[in-house]
Amino acid sequence: MGFVPAIETVRIRAEAPNAIEQATEVLARGGLVALPTDTVYGLAVHAFMPKAIARLYQAKERPEGIPLPLLLADASAMEQVCIEIPALAWQVADRFWPGGLSLVLKRAVIVPDEVTSGGPTVAVRVPDDPFVRAVCRFLGAPLASTSANRHGYPAPTTADGAEAELGGRIDLVVDGGPCRQGLASTVLDLSISPPAILRAGPVTREQLATVVVDLH
């Protein structure tokens, strides 16, 4: 995969008065933003802009065919990007969101193929980080996001780590201090029956079993 020429990467503090507006403006024009979440630093783009998603793949050197999860402002935003949402999804969301749990559901047509690699499902999550949720609200759209590192390298938990990995490749780094968990989200597939854990993470099988009775 070819790489784009180096660009200037701006760095701001998350608590700066206009940080949310600045990050939203970059995303709205198709830019790439590294920002803190409750798990690790994420590299985010506007979820409905295929050209921005292509830039993300290029900056991260991410192989094609690996779907991207979506970060949402709140649970109600599932209805924008998912269809045939089972009642269990709302129950799980009510228990574990905001938090380190991603749910795999059937995608809506508004979700670009570039997000799902053409597949029928999409992973969604409401992060336990007010900055990210505020950006989603201001943008009026979810964020397509993945860890803010080059593919195959460790996911960063600080802005310094994200900038070291992607500086010169992305438009903006938002420094919100170190991430609290440092562990990628648990992934629960609710598009199949019975549901299945696809990736272990901060939300444990035991915790999920309090809501999801038939869990594989």
C-alpha cells in the first residue's frame, strides 16, 4: 500500500475551549483525528465519508478487508447505523454503555462498504469518554475508528504514543491524557444466535452473562 506525503499534524489539549469544535471541523472536511477514548487512543474519521476512510487505511497501513468499528454519541444512535436491532442489544447497551463493549449488529444502508469491507454487519460502541461523545454529537455522525497506531504495532494509551506512531500522517492529535483502561473493547456478536464473544476485553464473560443468558 502506497503512502501519502507527510502532512502537518496539529496537537491540541482536550480541555482547550474550542477543542471539540476544532476536532469536529477537521472530521467534517474528511480529516484524520487521533483522540483519547476510555480504552486506547483511537484514529477517527467521519463514518459516512468513504474518502476519509480510505485515508485512514493508508495512514495506518491497515490491510484492506478489515472492518472498522463505529463510535456513537449514545445508544439511540444505533438506529442510525443498524437495522433489525434485537431487544437484547438495548438491554446490553443499557447495562454496559458507555463502556468498553462493542456490539456487532446488522448494518444499515447508510454505512459505507468501506467501513464494513462489504459485509452485512457493523460493530458499534458508546465510549465512556465525554470528549468523543461530544464530537459525535457536534458532527451529527458516528466516527469510524480504530487504534491510533500503524498496523501491527501496539495500540497507544497516550497522545505521545499516538503522535509517535502517526505524526505526519494525520491532521490532528487531541491530548486527553492517558487512557484509563489501556485494553481494546470486548466484542459481542449479536447478529447471530446464540450471541458470541469475538474478542475478550474489559467487559468480562461473567459480566455479560448477567444479561446474555445463552452466550457462546
